[in-house]
Amino acid sequence: MNVFVAGGSGAIGMPLVRALVSAGSQVTAMTRSNEKARQLRALGASVAVADALDREAIMRAVEDAHPTHVVHELTALPKDAPRRARDLDATNRLRVDGTRNLLEAAINAGARRLVVGSFAILADRGQPAADAASAAVHSMEQQTLEATHRRSIEGVILRYGMFYGVGLPSTDAMIEMVRRRRLPIVRGDQGQLPFVQIDDAVCATVLALDKAPAGSVYDIVDDHSASFAEVVTTLSEYTQSPHPLRVPAWLPRLVAPYLARITAVRMPLSNAKAKAELGWQLKYPNFREGLAPLLKRAA
């Protein structure tokens, strides 16, 4: 298998490249960073340094790689997670214009399949897009599915839960904030957030490259959803940090409105389809089990 990974130096990109190389695939990882390019080469991948918003550059990069499979993991998120809507502007562009460029490049290069990493919380589930971020996710998914319907390429959508795990900047940032008691929880938090441990997300992505029927859409999530309060409390317990502060709901909405909206989501999702069709087996069925190895070392 010859795989082109767009967003190869991102949160899932780097461990995905590592897993694909270990499995014997020929891998070309695309990044905008020369420093990350060196890290990707050290993993055994070929590297294309290009910007997905530069149509000509990405057309050349994908054509030079001659991939059979392309993976779309393009984001430009802050390392400590987006807090306001404007923190998503760059990622929104990648999900709209970057997807258009990558899709055209993949088809032009003769790739058979495009696997797209989407975001479960913002995915279209029969409701109008609530904001620019939701509209961008909808555009990314629709572009892929429409190309599949035209039989231009085999598109597959993976709607990931919120990533956590070893070495992820977002997880490391949360741990540091919890230790300093700077990550409060909302009183009466009834959220039901979909999460997925990063290694399990990588496993599902590798399986989808070969096993998913064209046009399939999967929720790639843990067996159990959890509230943000549960996650912060667990981090506090595992790191033996002071108990987190409890605040009224209006305060996070004032200082970090996007994060407040996301963490208040009630979205219990099922991974049954991914398990049945891909043969996906989770190593970490819930965030407590997924965080335990990491946090016992960090404590």
C-alpha cells in the first residue's frame, strides 16, 4: 500500500505515519514544517513539504508520491485546544479549500481511496450548520461523498471523538492546567462528550484504508461518553492534584465561549458500526482506562 498522509505532522498524523511504516506501507507524509519533516523522515516516511491551500504545490506533492491511498488529517488547531471561534479559522479553510485541493490532487494522481478524518461533535447529523466550523466540516464530508458518488474516488469518513493520549499537546496542556488548578469544572455538568484514545483512532484509520466500503461514515469513539467534569476530575485524581474549582456555567462562556459550547455537548455516539465493518477493537474502551497508563507515569 502506498499512502499519502496530508497533515502528517499533526496530532494523529505522526502516530499514523509511524503505524503505517511499521506495517510495511510506503508512506509519504505532507507537512508545512521543515522541523517536523525531519521527525517524519526519522520514522521512515518520505516527506512532502507543502501547504494544502496552495493548489499547485499539493497537486505536485501528491502526483510525485503516486499513492494508492490518501489520508486527510489537515488541521491547524492551537496546541492547547481552541477556545474561541476564531481559533478555528485556519482549520475551517483547510476543511473547505484544503479538502478541495487534496481531493483534486488525489483523483488526478490516480489514488483509489481517500480516508477523511472528520470531527464527531461538528458533523452534520441532519441539522443545519450552527456556525462556520460546522459548515466547514459539512463541506469537507460532502465534497468527499459527492466525489465517491461520481465514482471519482472511494471516499470514507471517520468522525473522530476528542483525542487524548500519550504525547498529545492538548492532553499535556490539560494535565499542566489541572496541576495548577487552572481548569475548573462547571457545576452540574451533564455533558456527554465523545472521546477516543489516539492509538485507537490510529488503529481505526489503518483499518479503514483497506476494509471500509466506499462512501462509509463511521463514528470513531470510545465505548462510553463522558462529561468534561469527569475528565478533569479524573486528571486531578491520577496526578494527585488539588481538586478542581467549581464555577457557574456563565463563566466559561464568557472567557472561552467555543470551548464552553463544545464541553457542554450531549452526544452519546455508538462505535458499533466501526467494530462490525472494520473489525475495530479498542485497546482503551473509555477515557479512564486510556488515561491511566499515561497519568500513572506523569504523577
